[in-house]
Amino acid sequence: MQDLSTIVKAYDIRGVVPDQLNEDVARAIGAAFAEVLEFPESVVVGHDMRPSSVPLSTAFADGVTSRGANVVVIGLASTDQLYYASGFLDMPGAMFTASHNPAQYNGIKLCRTGAAPVGQDTGLAQIRELAEELLAGGAGSAARPDGDAARGVVEHQDVLAGYATHLRSLVPLEGIRALTVVVDAGNGMAGHTVPAVLDVPGLTVVPMYFELDGTFPNHEANPIEPENLRDLQAAVLDHGADLGLAFDGDADRCFVVDERGAAVNPSSLTALIAARELERAPGQRVVYNLITSRAVPEIVREHGGEPIRTRVGHSFIKQTMAETGAVFGGEHSAHYYFRDFWRADSGMLAALHTLAALGGTPVGTTLSELIAPYERYVSSGEINSTVTDQAGVIAAVEEAFAGREGVRIDHLDGLSVEHQDWWFNLRPSNTEPLLRLNAEAVDAPTMEQIRDDVLGIIRAS
């Protein structure tokens, strides 16, 4: 029996094409998806610009229709465009993308109706098991429960214009002052969506790498890595632009560069968007993960909201938003989630909020000035260390800090140690022998001392 555990991750499916993920696997996953979701009437399917995305998504659709369900193909799409289609059309969905991974990868992000996530605990494990059986020659369920064995049909629908209109209805840009924005699409799906969404009077868009090319000829479509922002930073300065936007390969994450070419901390953007959402919906809850800056819960409270702390990972953010009715959620990784967008993440909505916020200030106000009140602390960024005995090292770090005065410790997600002047979190990777350290403090010397103290223990192990 083929083992799919190497490509079925906690929240999605991702692997090397064709060694790990091929058309046979995609077809089996499509059939399994239809069965585990109890034979939905229709499934919406989108794909990114990778060369393998069309054949893989076609095979997946074949698997879905073999189980009697129909398929609505929206074609080229960003991941948040697929979420829009799932919500607007009221269908479960599948997005074929490997996001920011290199060209040899592809993957599938699955969701239930209304863009509700499908993860290991919400159906993905069962989909993997059933797909393995089908690949091994098992028949699975040949038809719907009512015995109708008719194959489903495939139709095509263009939702790009509707997606753009919906986003602009959530964050209108009418009336903003003139702005120049450089956008680095990284040859990814933002090259498809930005022209539709940011076609706004007064907004001048300077495009970079808008050609859809899944081989990523210019740089990896992974803006969280500083080297992948350098072209954008230089272009912002060259054009005298007000800001720059960088999207990852499937355009569900957005990173922002200010007028000086400096990267804006995603935590600062989380705080800015939270303040805007709370102005629109006073007294609401805002979800943030535990390695987001301490400034986020402070600013949420200052604007009359209730901050809700959660584990790292989109499934935890979305689940907590559903349970609490939160209006917004943000992560350090530049994923931003919106209640009015089916609690799904959208890099484009975050971009619209940034443009609306800056565009609503007096002429001459810079993005760095706008963001400054939200940047209150100094952070280390995420530091990864290769560690075999993850649990043992975490225990050693906890023992070293447990006796310090004024320290609070919790284990919501790995080890979190908090002090009034600093905090750090140390988490094991789910898929690699790594420990991930994030630290923050009131000033650089304090942050560097805490960071180095923890790394000293890790690297002495």
C-alpha cells in the first residue's frame, strides 16, 4: 500500500512532483475527499501557475466526479480566491498549490463548505487512509448513498471579478489620496489577482514579476526570507513609492515594505488591522498567536477589544475565531484572517487595509510614521536550531528559567516564558528535528541577552 503520510501534512498536502504527488495520487485524493465529505453535490477547484497544477487538478476532479459529485473549475486562482469561491458558491473546495515552496513541489489545500479548514483532525487523516486504499486497488464507495452511480459533471466558472468586488466591498478604497505602490508578485498568483483588485482611481501600481511562471525565474515566492524582499525594497526607493507589497506564490500572505524600503513587522500590521476592525466593530474579540508581538494584545485592549491568545497554525486560529466569534485574527507569518471573509486568510485583504489606512492620512504622512505606534518592542525573529532530543532540551531551558524572579511559564504551544520586560517561546517543529525560538523584549540589549541565554542552552545540548 502506498504511504501518503510523507505528503499529507497537518493542514494540507504537499510533495515533490511526480515522485510523491502525481495524477494517480491526486485522483485517489479527489475520490476520497468526495467520500469523506459524504458526497457533496459540487466541489470547487482552483489551481496556481505551476506547470503540474493543471494535470493534477484535472485528475483530482476526475476522482471527485467518479463519486457522483460535480466539479466547478475556477481555473487560475489565488488561495484566497478559492476560499471566496467556496464561501460564495457554498461548496467545499480544493486549491492546487505549493504556496512558497520551490518549483518541483505541488500540493492541495482542502476546505469544507464556507472555506472551513480540513486538517488532520477534521478529515484529512481519513482522506489519506481512504486514498491509500484506493491506490492499493480498493474500490471505496462507488456511488452516492442513494445508489445513483452517475458520474458528476465538470463546469467552468470565472469568479475573479466577483472576488475583486467582494474584497473591495469589505475594505473600500474610494476617496483615498493618491498613492504609488510597488507590488512584487514573485511570478505567483498575485500577478493574476492584483490587476483585478487594485484597479482603483488614484492608485498607481508598479508591477514586478507579474508574469505567471511556476519555475520562479526571479526569486522564490517566499517573502518571509529577507533576500526575497531585496528587489522590492530597491524598487520602492527607485520609484519613490509610498509602500511596497510582496505576496507569496499562492498570494494568501502579504508582506509590506515602507517608503524607506524597510520591512514592516507582520505583528505591527496585525495591530494596525485589528485597530481598524475594532473601529468598525467595537468591543469585538481579536485572535493572535502566542509568538505575535506583545504589542498586539495591548493595542487590542486600548481600542476596546478583547485579545484571545492561541497556538501557532491556521487551524487553531480559525477554530478559535469560530468558537469566540472574533472579528479578526493575525499571525507572525503574515497570515491574516477575517470573520467577514468566512474566517479565511487573505493577503489581499491585508494589503487593502494597509492601502486604506495610509490613503486616509494627510498628504505627506509616510507609512513608517503610520506604523510607528504599533512597533513597541524588539524581536529576534524566528531562529531554528537542529535538535534531536527536543523534549529534553525544552525541559533544560524550562529548568534554567523557572527560578528567575517574575517569570511566568505556560505550555500552550511548546514552552513560553514571560517576564514584564521580555518573553520567549520555544516550540518543536511538527515535521523536522528543529526547535523554533522567538524572543521579544523592551529593548535590543535585553532581547539579545535572553536570546543568547536560550541559544546557549540549546547548543550546549
